[in-house]
Amino acid sequence: MTTATATTAYLIRPGCAPDRPEVAKMIRARAAWMRDNGYGRWAGWDRNADELAAQVGDDEWPTWVLCNSMNSIVGVTTASGETPLMGWSEDERGQRAIFLQSTLTDPRFTRQGLGVLIAFWALDYAAREGHDWVRRGVLTVGEDNLGLVRYYRSQGWRVVRAVPHPRRRDVTVWSLQRPAERQPDLGQLVAW
């Protein structure tokens, strides 16, 4: 575990049950931001905010929170050791990987790279834990959410495949991954 220094701007730590109200509030704020900026899928985030926040501190959901220097939660992600069935082959599911899901950041800090910081922490975390890959998935409905796929690709994520959703004809499941690797300069930005 890295310790915070005077220059460390953020701390990432396992989420705990007392974090749930703050995480739910952040999810609702992100949903409102998505709605106000014309992004689809905001209603699901808003509708499921309490359910998603209830995963924080639940042993079945390895949830991590990103805190700023004021100890406010500014980001959240789930870093599961299980690759889901949808979008991944049996061989891929047998590989050692961390699967990121439900990653979001506080919209007050949009364009400050907090999502990228969480992703690079995940690459380092996975490498330290002996995993080979960090994976994530994106669901698109027609053109909706394709911008997120492009955004992840600009960060170095490789599209492994895009397949039709097995139950929803209008949905495509995008599977993305990057090799797990240590990030030696990360400790200057975030402690854990």
C-alpha cells in the first residue's frame, strides 16, 4: 500500500458501507449531468443509484472509491476478479483479469482526468495482484454510447470484439482490455 505524501492529490481505497449515501448522491449528479448534456442511458443510472451504491462495502462487489484531498468521494469503480460471460470467450474468462464496471466520477470535476486516473490505478492494481489483463465492457444502442468506446480506445484500450446482445437486438456488447502493468509514476497522483 502506498502512503499519501504532501503532493498526492487523491486516495483510492476500498469502499465501505458508510460511503453509500455519498456515492448515491454522486451517481444521481452524474445522471443529471448526462441528461443535461444529451447523453443517453442517464435514466438507468438515476433509477438504480441506491442499488448501485448499496454495492459499496458489500463483500460480493469489490468496490473502490477515489477521494480528493478533502476526503470527499469523487469517483467509484468496481474491480471484479471475474470476467463476465457476455462478450468474453471461455478461454478469456479463465485468464487472470480484473473487470472494471460501474466506473463513474463526480461531474463537478469533468475533464480533470479522474476516470483515466481510476483506469491507470486499475492497471497497476491488477499487475500488483498478479493479473494479466484489465477489462471493461460497453453496451451501445445504435449510435448511443459509441463515444464511450472511442474515448476508451483513445486511452489505449483495445477492442477485443463487439457482439450482439443475446436478448436485445438493438444492443451491442463491446469487450475491451489492456494488459495489466505497473504504473511507476502513479504514486505521485494517488495513494492507496
